[in-house]
Amino acid sequence: MLARALYEISGQQNETAAWKKIMTGSETGSIAGKKVAIKVNFNATIQKIPNSFDNSPAMIIVLAQSLEQAGFAQKNITFFDCSRPFPDHFKSEIRAAGLRSLNLLGNKDGMRFSDKFIFLSDNKDFLRDGKRTDQMPIPQVLLDADYYVNLHLLKIHSAGVTGALKNHFGFAPNVSFFMHNKGVPGYGKAYIFPDIVLHKEIHSRYRLNIAEAVYGGQTPNTLDCYTNKDFFPGGKPSSLIVSRSPFYHDTVLYAFAKAEYQTIGAHFDPKYQKQGSDIWLKNCAERYPKFNYDQSRFIDVDNRAKVKKDLAFDKIDYRSIFLE
């Protein structure tokens, strides 16, 4: 499934040429000795609930093997999440697949942070415990890499929808310090996302977004009757969505999430029926020239009195690859 996605987005017919095209811009470009950093989403590893959802070891294994096959040395491939632990049982499963030299880093693995910062414009002049909250440190592992890949989830939870943009919260070792402050606009109304993804150190390395997605009403952290085994038959996600742009990527993810709202039926936990707004996509759109965004909001699917508006987007660079 990953190979098929790479072929379609790159226009190439084998994984080596596909990764070279994605990373260097040419199917014959050299990636010898180059390093790649992959930001994963392990947000639920701090929770102890049966149906919590993180990027799966199966996906990490497949992605790492694909990169190695293309010419990246294992020692030059790093999967990381600065804000959450990398579970030991995940590491064991990955190592057992022959990926002994792969770098697997969570917030308990001594990750270093650089002296460079992302300026969060909405946090300007706001202090917490006497410290500035508008300077998010950039992880050193990102600056040490030549290329950056965003491996994330399509997940609905109480804070709204997690996608490519929201996964960047995990660059901070303490997300709450920067994101959840009284008096500062919440991420549903702020410009945090474009501040992060358009920072020159991130933007210059950014090559690909990969959404490890579950479709058809089996949304993690919402359905008590499902488990991870049901989410991933055979250890594989039911679909992958890949794209170059995290912004365009998330407009597509929102369409999938909206479909789940409309088809999930009686099994949907009522407390999740009213979710976060997609206004942060509108805020991001303002940073992308010549792009018109028609704002819409998620609504309670059972409330017929509310006006429903579809997400509007055009010329989206994405591929949705389904497991048959």
C-alpha cells in the first residue's frame, strides 16, 4: 500500500526512484549519506484506555524498510516524538523486524533541542511562570536531518481533529506550556500551525505527509466497542493518505472526518458529536497566496436545523490509497 502511494505521488515505477524524486526532486538524485527525520504521533501513549490510538509499529516498520531499500542507511533514519514516550513494546517489535540501527526517540530518550526557535505569533507578550511562551525550541534531530517526513494520524477526539498540521505540536517537550494557556487563542482560532510549518528550518526540509488512517466509523478514542486489533486487521491501517502540503493534506482529512460524522450512526459517543472547528485551516489558508478557502464547521449530525456547508478545495495534491 505504501509503495502504491509513493508511485502515484511521484510518478515513478519503483520505490527507490519514488523516494529520490520526493526527497531530491529528481528520480536520479543522490540520497547517499543523507538523513531523514520522521515525526510520529504517540499522543495516546500517556493514556491507559483500551482503544487509544498511536502510529502503529507496523507502519513504522514498512516505512523504514522502504526508506532503507531506497538507499537510506538505518542509522540515518530517525522516528521521533518530543512530547510523548516511545513505548518499549513498540521498539521491541520494530527491532525484531531487523531494524536494529534505526533511531527511535521519545521524550524519555534524552532528545536535545537546538538554540533555534519557532516564533508563535499569538503568544507574543504572554508569559507563563515568568517565561515567554512565544518561542518553541526546534528539536536538534530535525536540524540534523536533510529531509523531514510527517507520519501522523487521522484521529477525532475531544480537542477536534488531529492531522498533519496538529501533529507538529509534538515538536515541543511540553505542549501545554505553549498551547493551552488562558488568555491565548486556542489552536482553533490561532495561527500556531502556519507559524510552525512555514518556519524556514522546517519548510526547507519538509518532503511528505503520510496519514495512517482508519475509515468507516472506527475512529479511535470514540468507539468503546472497537480495539486496535479491529482498527488494523493484520496490523495494517485501512488507508493511507499522502501529500506534499500539510495544509492541502488536512483539507482532505477533514472531508474523511466529516464522512465519519455522517455515517457513524448510533455507535458514536455523544460527547464527540460536537467537535472542534476547522477554522485553523482558514487561518493557514491566509498564509498561502492565491488560495481561497470557504470556511465551514463541524456540526451535530443529528441537528437538522443547522446549515451544512461542505469544505471547499481545489487542485489538491493528495492520493488516497485503500486496502482492497
